[in-house]
Amino acid sequence: MKTFLVCALEPSANLHLKEVLKAYKSDYKEFDLVGIYDESLCNEFKLNSKPLYSSHEFSAMGFVEILPLIFKAKRAIKELAKLSFTQKIDAILCIDSPAFNIPFAKALKKADSKIKRIYYILPQVWAWKKGRIPIIESHFDILASILPFDDRFFSKSIYVGHPLLDEIKEFKDEKDAQVLLSKKENEKIIAFLPGSRRSEIKCLMPIFKELSKKFQGEKILCIPPFNLDKIDLYGDVSEFKIESNTPKVLKKSDFAFICSGTATLEAALVGAPFVLAYKAKAIDIFIARLFVKLKHIGLANIFCDFAGKEELNPEFLQNEVSVENLYQAYLKYNYKSFFAKVDFLKQYLKFGSAKNLAKILDEN
């Protein structure tokens, strides 16, 4: 039985890891994990070990929120590096989170660790911090990319596919699109996805609540599973139906208003028309604008940019996020253009990544 040291700090990283582990168990054999990951994986996959740290201990967003975690991260890196020498580890899998995983890889190299280091979901050097490229390439053995254009920046990246094409089980088709366009206003299902972080929710929920009053049909508030026990973060939600399975919510919704994040790409792939709305702390936006030079912030639109295509969905940022702006975007939405680009995105990403990454793990 192989043992993998895993660093999956974010909720999204753990969702992607779960699919990889399913593929590994299906195609290869039993395994065990050590490191940082969601403890729910222990029961689901009947693991012998428990995580050294729960991934929930490192969840943060924004430059200010990350600061208190720095000392904990440094301690975790030392403990994980020591663990890699005191326990038999077959491969090290680092997922996303460059602020943690790059220093961890440096610590391993400094300690002269010979264990293969795999980086899955590479840092977005196409957005900022291109100086990380040589550091990443010299400290990791395998760069498993989920973006078709990563090879424009990393000389040794391998495109393994995109994890959302493993996680999304149902997609809207042409018939669904026709049904949507023929629906009366009071029959439409509208979804609201205000993000998962306290700061995101605080900024968007007051606007989403007011916006929801303009719709007559069913209104769904989609909350990540790990936030269901923190429903008070969202305030009064009595006007909404509460659900937590994002792909299923998007599949049955006729339109969605979504905070920037992975959910925007999920909506595009599922085929749910949507508008992106994002508000953050002023200091976070100020710092981001100093370093990040991108035309768009939504993943679907960024992919379209790299492929030389027009934007797929409208984006509203900071003061542009108002009830009136979002509602007018809904009323003027170009459905024909949206559905045409959805097909392009599926072809662009090609396939899921779980099986390919499971194969890489088994070979190392």
C-alpha cells in the first residue's frame, strides 16, 4: 500500500483531491494519506492515518486574512518536512496554495529529500508573480497543469485535464436552453452564490437580498457544505431555498448571480447563464490591482481571453455591484452568445484530470 503526503489547504483543493482518490482507488489499489487535508476523507476512504493538520485551519482569503496564519504555516512546514524523513512516503502531492506549497518544497529540497514532488493546480503566474516560475520548476519534479495555456509559462508542465470535468455530472443541452428561453418570469429559478468567505458574504448578501425581490419564481441560495453550520453568516435567508450542491443548483437554475471563484467556471461548463459580482475589502483590491494585470477576473472569461475569444459573461466589481446594475445585466443578457461559448469551453478543457493524476501518483 502506498502512502502519499498531501498538502490540500483549500476547500476546492480537497474537492479535487477527493476525485483523484476515487480514481486511484478504482484503477489501482489501497492507499494512505498524511499531511494537510479535510478530515472527512479519512472515513470516506477508510484511511489508517489522520491529517497532521485539518485543511480548515488554513482557510483564508485576502492579504489581510492570511497574516495570522503565517506562523502556523511555518510550523506546519517544519513538521511536514520532518515527517517526510521519519515515515515511508511514496510521493508528495501539493495542490494549489503557492504561499504554503512553494516554501514547503524549498524546505524539502534544502533537507535533500529524494521523494518525488508533484504540484497539481499550478500557481497563476499568468496573472502575477512570474518570478515564481524558475523556483517552481527547480523545486518540483512534476508540474500537473489544469489549464491548457500553462505551457506558455512553464517549460515542463503537463496538462492533465480540468477537475471540474470530473466533478460536474450533468450539463445543460440545447433542449434545456430552449426551455429556459421559453419560460415565463414567474417560472424561472434564480440562484444566488455569494461566495464562501465571511468577507465575500458580508459584501454581497445585502445586495443579493434586495436583488432577489425583483424575481417572482423560486430563489435558491447556494451555500458551500462547510458553511451550512454557519448559516448566521448570511443573515435572514427566509426568502431563499437553501442548497449546497453547486453543480446541481446550476443545472436546474435558469440564471445565477455568482461571486468570483470556481463557481463561475462551473456555471459556464454546466451551461447556466450568469453574471459575476465581486466586492472585497478596499485594501485587498488596492494590493491586487498593483500586481494583477488582467482584463477579467472570472475564470471563464480569462480562458476566453487566452483563446482569443470575446467575454462569456458580464463582470461587475466593487462599486459597480449594485441591485440596478445586476438586474439590468439580467434583462439584457445575450443568451445566444453565452451558449455558443459554453461549447467552446468544454472543447478547450478537453477532459477531467482525476485519472491522469492518479496514474502519475501510481508511477512515482
